[in-house]
Amino acid sequence: MTNYSGSPMATSRSGTNGLAVASLVCGIVGLFFFNVVLGPVAIVLGAVALRQVAAKGGAGLAKAGLILGIVDVVLFIVLMLVAASSGGFSWYVGG
């Protein structure tokens, strides 16, 4: 007879928290694109993931995502201050 109960390998899960990974990815991508949006998202996901560390693991990833989210927000503020001090943004299109 064939046993259809499933193998233990099929039911094993990764020990890393998905929110921690998402926070890290948002923090890294936010350094280059859309830091005003992805920075706060990384901060929120990192904070939630840190609360879930005991159950799911991934404390290092959550902390890194949280720190990168803060760096994204600070980078956005610095860029806006630099733009404001130099007269703002101007777009030149065409000839």
C-alpha cells in the first residue's frame, strides 16, 4: 500500500519571517527608487516583524529592514532640503 500522508520535508517551513524579508527588500529598493514610500513601509514591516521574532525568527533581517527604512526617510529629507536650498526643482524639456 502507498502512504499518502505526506513527507516531513513537504511540511517543513523556513525559519525566516516573511515580513522581515519584505522589510529588508523595501529598505534596499527604497535606497534607489521611491524612498518616500518604501522607507515608511520598511519601517512598519520591520517593526511588526520584530514583534513576531519569537515565533518566526528573522531578527537580524527585521532590524536591517528597519534601519534601512529609517535611512530611506532621512535620505528623502536630505534630498528635499538640498533641493529647497538650491531653488527647487526645474524641468527642461525640448529645445
